[in-house]
Amino acid sequence: MKKRSLLIKILKVVVLGIFLVYTIFPFYWILITSFKSRQDIFTMPIQYWPKVFTLENYREIFEISNFGRYFMNSLIVSMVGAGGSLLAGLLGGYVLARFQFKGKTNILFLYLLTQMVPGFLILAPLYTLMSKLNLINKLGSLMVAYTAMLIPYCTISLRGFFQRIPESIEEAAMIDGCSRLYALFKVVTPVMLPGIAATYIFTFVQCWNEVFQAIMFIDIEANKTIPVALNSFIMKYDINWGALSAGTVISIIPTIILFGFIQKYMAAGLTDGAIKG
Amino acid sequence: MAKLVLKNINKVYPGGVKAVIDFNLEIEDKEFVVLVGPSGCGKSTTLRMVAGLEEISSGELYIGDRLVNDISPKDRDIAMVFQNYALYPHMNVYDNMAFGLKLRKTPKAEIERRVKEAASILGIESLLKRKPKALSGGQRQRVALGRAIVREPKVFLMDEPLSNLDAKLRVQMRTEIAKLHERLQTTFIYVTHDQTEAMTMGSRIVVMKDGYIHQVDTPQNIYDYPVNTFVAGFIGSPQMNFIDGKLLKENDKIYINFNDTKLLIPEGVIKKIDPAYFGREVILGIRPEDIHDEAAFLDYFPEYCFNAKVDVVELLGSETFLYLTSGENSLTARVDPRSNTRTGDTIKIGFDMNKLHLFDKITTKRILS
């Protein structure tokens, strides 16, 4: 019996180990590739640990291809896109969670429906729209498009978080002296921080990684975002693996920082101690 | 401190469900009124309408002399304690209690004085820095009470505040809330489905069912003179025994007849019965403590006695419950704990006919004036 449980334990470790390597290896490979020289990247046999570490790729993306600018563009677009959709989702989700009104189910259904439409399908009409709004080649096009694209997700996700928070907390706040809106921001929102953080991260990453609309709407160097810039390292007859890897490494830094900041909220329960536990 | 008037209050939900129907009640200043009834009777809805958390479909609600139908909860000068405490989880106990005062721009020193005073009344001074998640159920309930006390509102509303506590704590908090009312001298409206809480705490009880008020009176009057079989059965534990019977007039005497039993109704009770009921079917109600098995009673009132079979004997220490069968009727009797009755015995029992309740068979209303 003891032998068997030990065997199961070993098996678990082995399976999880394989899974871990499978997940981590691409990151590891990108990271070390970004520190390899152009020759070392293509050297045979494959170098799993570079003989010489070089910052040449990083210098290239910042000095030659203006990566700092792309980084800032991505940051601005993602923060505004995620922030805007979060704010709209917060109010929309609250209404859908707390009020009963005609057509509520239909609205929810429509929101879900928008999530089923592939992004490619709306690229052409969106381009026409942006063109008419005179937003082509401006970061505003991406801000508007990303906000609109993510509002349904934010609304549905935050509605779920609102439903998990007992209504009596905000009722208590309203009796204590808050208006409904003040109770929402003063009492419910702080309680919901983990949910808000999770939703914000998800939407931020969606904006950060979005490539099709960015390529479609932005065609001038100054307003390119990171995915567009990374895409430009893939050329017709050549792929600049070193620069691509360095760019990728830089591009995942904000996501890592975000998770670092917000993980304590993610781990904490939503309403510990608010009600009978 | 304020008088409350609820005039023809109705609550109809979208879809036509009527939760509260024509609710009329005047609550005097400093009164402790308990709304009691089974689940879905409309008691919580009524309380929430007083709080302003639920819209009033029709009718008028006055707090003091002010019509408050369209006044928001924050401007009604009320405080409410919720069943699930509803503490703000991200604030510590002090901030939870001070929140309402801060919103009202009360000076800091005054906030501190009031919070500390409330904390000392409730014995939670040592918990002020803790977050709600670090408190036990009883402590959380005290904080919820404290949050209401510091506001010094005109009216205290309590929505089943003890339901989530364990039995021992519930009894303790029951007396504490009663003491609190004495001390604060403020109007309390308390909602519960527990008739013991209603009986022990309220200066008046409002018994509700299906959205209607059935009876409003003092606990003693509700217990002694229930207006119908619902109130009679709901208030009192174990509940009142009901037996279908017929009033018979024989040789100028009135008897109640059920199964093969015929019990004499005393003169004093007969006077209270409308003679139109003589010869008609009625419902007889008798409280468990008014069923006797002591020899002294049985010897003194042989005309009130009959035989019954003992199904179960429940010894509770201070009292004993006998579950009996007589013909088709099941009865519960509360007797002396020293009774040596055994399960399976057939014993003689007697009804204290002076404590008899009689109800109309069709309307279920009380027929004793």
C-alpha cells in the first residue's frame, strides 16, 4: 500500500514536471535567444545555454527600431482601452446584477453574441468607421476599438462578481448615508477589488496583444504598437529572431509587473468577514 | 425617537405578486414592535419599505410627521441591522462603526466619543482595530448593532438579526437587545420568524401571513386571545392543540363534543359565546399547559376529563411533554416533570375548560368575545 502511494506521488511529480518544462521552455528559449548573437542563434549543434551573452538585440530594437516609442504607445492604448471598458463594465455589470427590468436577458444575450463574432469579420467595417471618424493612423482608433470590443466581456465578468457580493452591504451603506453611486464606489468596489483586478488584467493583456486592428489602423512609425513592431521583424525572406526575442521579452514585462502588484488581491477572498461565515 | 405611521401600505412586485396588502399600523415613540410570521409573509418587505430599500407601491409612510415615501434611505434617519450583518469587509471595526458619522460630517472627536461609548455598551472595545473577517459571528453581530447605535437614529430596524447565531448566543443577544432598547429609549422595529423572540422582546407583536396583518397586540394578549387559528397556532411552543368538535346544548348546559368525548363548558366561558354557535361545528383550541394529568385536577374536575393514549414521553428536565392520541386527535400536553407516565399507557387527562379557545370552523376566527 505504502509502495503504491509512493509510486503515485512519483508519477504525479513526473507528469507535472513534464508539463512545467512544456510550459516554461518556450519562455526560456525566447529569453536566451534574446541574449544570443546572430551567429549563435543559428549555430549547430543547438546552444541551450549561450556561450556569449550579448545585449546586441536589445540595442538594435531600441536604437534602430524605436522600440521605446512602440512600448509607450502600447501602454497608453492598453491602459485606456482596459480602463474605459472596465469603467463601462463596472456600471453596466452593476445594473445587470442588481436591477430587474424588461429586456435584461436580451441585453445579456446580445453581449454574449458579440463575443462569438470573429474579430476578422468586423475589420473592414471598423476600418471604414475609423476612416470616417478621421482616426486612421491615430492611437485614438485603437483606444475606441479596444474599449468597445472589451465592454461586453467586462460587463459580463463584473456582473458575476457583483452577484457574489451580498446586496445588504450596499444597502447598509445607503442607510449609513451613501447614495447608490457613492455606495458602489465607496463600499462595493473596494470589496470587489480582486474581481476588478482580474478583469483589468485580462482586458489589458487583450489590448496589449491585439495585432490585427493595430496593423489595420496604424501605418505610421510613430504610432505603432508592440505587436505591430514585432510583426515587422518577420520579413518576407528573413526573420530577425534576435530582435523578435528581445522585443517579446520586453513586451511581457508589464504583464508580469501587473500580476505582481495585483496577485495579493487575486489570492484574497472577495468578501471575507462581511457576512456570516 | 419618533412615531411611525404606516397607512394602507401595499407592495406589489412586477408580475403582480402581492407581498404586503393594506398594512396599517401606528408605532408609538420608543415602542419595540416585532413583526413576526412564517417565511414569505411580507414582514421583511415591510421593514425594507420603512428603510427605503424597497419602493412602496401604494400607501403612506410617516416617520415623525414627515411623509417619507419618496425620501432616500440616507435621509430617513434610521439605522438597520441585517440578518447577515453586512459589515464592510475592507474596513476595521472602528471604521465600520464610524462610516455613517463620517458621511454626515460629524466632528472627529464626536465620532470617537460615540464609537467608544457604543463599543463599551456592547463590550467590543478590544476589537476596534480588527477587520470583520477576524471576528466570530457573535462579535460581528455586536459590531452591526454598534454601527446602528452610533448613528443615534430615530428608528432602529432589525431584520432577523439573531437568525445566524447559535442557540446559546441567540438567547444571550436577545436579552442584550431588549436591554439596549431600555437604555436607548428609541423606537425599535424588529423582524423575526421566531415566535419566542417575538414574545420575549416586543412590547407589541404584529403577526403576519401572506402579506396581511392578522393581529397586533401585546405578547400576552396575543397568547391569551389569538384572533384566529393561525395566530393561535403560530404563537406558543409547542403549538396550541386544535380539535374539531360540536357545541351541544343539553338541559341548559353547554358541552363540547368530539369523538366519543363530551366535556362541560363552564358558565364563565358560555357567556362569551354567541348563542348562534350552539349546535354548530367549531374548532376547539387548548394550549399544552392547559392539559392536566395531576390527580388533584382530575378529581376536582371530573367533567373536564377523558382518556388518551400516550404515544411519546419527552423529558426536558424542567417540564415533560406528552404526545397523546384520543380517537382521531393528536394532542400535546405540557405536564409536571415528576409525572411518571410511560409510553403506551392509557391515562386520564383533563382540559382546563376555563382556558378554552373556540374558533369558527369556516372562517377560523375566534368566537369567544
